[in-house]
Amino acid sequence: MTSIEDWVEKMNATTGTTATSATATTAKGQTVPAHVGMFQLLNGVYITGAICCLARLGVPDLVEHGPKSAAELATAIGADPRALYRLMRATASVGVLSEGADGKFSETPLSAVLRSNANPSLRGFAIMHSREWHGLGWSHLDYCVRTGKQALDKIYGEPIFQFFEKRPEEAQLFNQSMTDLSMIDGPAVADAYSFDEIRSIVDVGGGHGLLLATILARNPQMKGTLHEVAHVVAGAYIMKHIIHDWPDDVCIKILKACRKGVNPGGKLLVVDNVIQPGNDFAPGKFLDLQMLIFPGGCERTEKQFRELFSAAGWQLSRVIPTAVPESIVEGVPA
């Protein structure tokens, strides 16, 4: 059985810095045929689809307490046993489940995070990636690249947040996915930044408030407020995955509102990916395309953040890395 580490190593073999029509050379000096590397990259869509389906069917929940056969699981979820076996055999080949000699499938660390009761859980995030609107959006990437416009405007005739307003089930799934992500990156933000001198903080657009709750639990001297808009006077404003949703003109309005309300000597904390120069792989470079397709925003470089802050009356003071791909971009009143 090929482990996920083996598969990742194969995928890594396609991300080198030099290539010819016949081979690709990795940073480790390994050479593989270029078509092999390309096949591995293109097959990523199959892997994603299979994992999302596994999560949607709830299979990881059902193997939490012990191995089960495809026939047992098919009865529980109302699926075709042979088709379900083929699905689990595929995901097990990348470490999401493990098939034993008896044909039964067991939990693995990767399948465990797809359980609904996992902490953190990525089940909602996986299911979101299998929804029709998400797949259609990515199928219109060429339209977005050609026009600079968003896919859902073309497909459904409305931007994504209006789309969610009319479809509560999709909105609930999206919000749960964002909360699940906060279970991962919230502690990383709280660990990376010292809030000792801050007495009050507003989480702007903080959804269910998990990031704010995580910060307050570690900083009892602070009072926290959760608001969808920045109109509360505070010692600091924090926003995670908010600025990347919007084009510059909207971001400047949000940041100006924070600047108007901040106490003297206060802070602005923007938690987003900060794109680095060069050809190295970074999740933010593909999340940037997600922003292009759906809300119309973007991931930004440090230079772009600096210019954005300046236009709204802030001065970028530092960029603080965290244990997750996101960084904390700190600003002070200009």
C-alpha cells in the first residue's frame, strides 16, 4: 500500500525549479519524466473528489471504533457495496483509511480528521469542496482569468455572499467550514502574537467567534467584541480571512473604519496569507485563485499590504509568521 507520505513525495517531485520537455528536476536533484509529474498533478482532482465523497457519506465516523467491511458500511449509509469498496480502496491508497488483509477498512490519522466529532475536524471543509457551486466555480476559472470577474456572477447571476443569503444550507456549511479552520489557525494566532498590552479587541467579521474566544481564553486581561463591522472603539482590531475576500477599494473602507475607532497607540491585526516571491509552493497561491473565482478578493504580498494599510491611515509595522500558512500583518496608526 502506498502511504500518503509516498504520494506526497511523488507530488513533490514535480515542483522543481528546472524542466525540459522530457524531464523535471527537483530541488533534491531527482529527475522524473515530465509527463509523469504532470499526471500526478492532474490526478489531484480525482483524489480530492474521492476524499470529499468519503466525508460526505460519513464513512470516517463509522470506522472510528473499529474496522468495517464495505458491505457493513453500505448497509449503514445506503450505498452500493461494490461501489463503496472501490471508493474506500482509492482513498486508502493515499492514507485516508487503511484496508486490512480481511478486506475491512480501519481509521487512519488522515481519515480521523474527517470525522464530524474530530477536533479539529475538516469534514465540513471537505464537503464544501464537493458542492455543486464550488465545482462549477472552478470549472469557470478561465472565464475569471479572461475577465477578472467572479464565476458565480456568471453562473447564478449573483455574488457568492448573496448566493449564501438565499441558500441557508450552503451558508451553514460555509460558516461551519470557516469555524473548523479557526480551530486550527486560531491557536496558532494566539501562540504567535503577544496580546499582553491590549485591553480591548474587536474581531471584525469573526463568524461564530472561535478565534476571539481562543484569544480571550489566553488573555484574561482583555475584553473582546465580535462585530460584523468595525464601529466599536477598541485598543485593537483583528480580522482573519476578511481582507482577502475583497478588492482594494472595499478593504480600504474597512480599514479606515478600524482606523477611526482605534484608541491612540492601538493595533490592527490582519490574519491572512502573505505571498512570498519566487516559485516555491505555497497554499496561498492557490487560495488566491479561490478568491478570484468566488468573492473577488486576493491574497497579497507584503508590499501590497503595506500600500493598502497606508491608503487607510495605517502603517504596516511587522509581519509575524505563525505555525500555519497565515501570517499576522500588524499595523499601527500612521
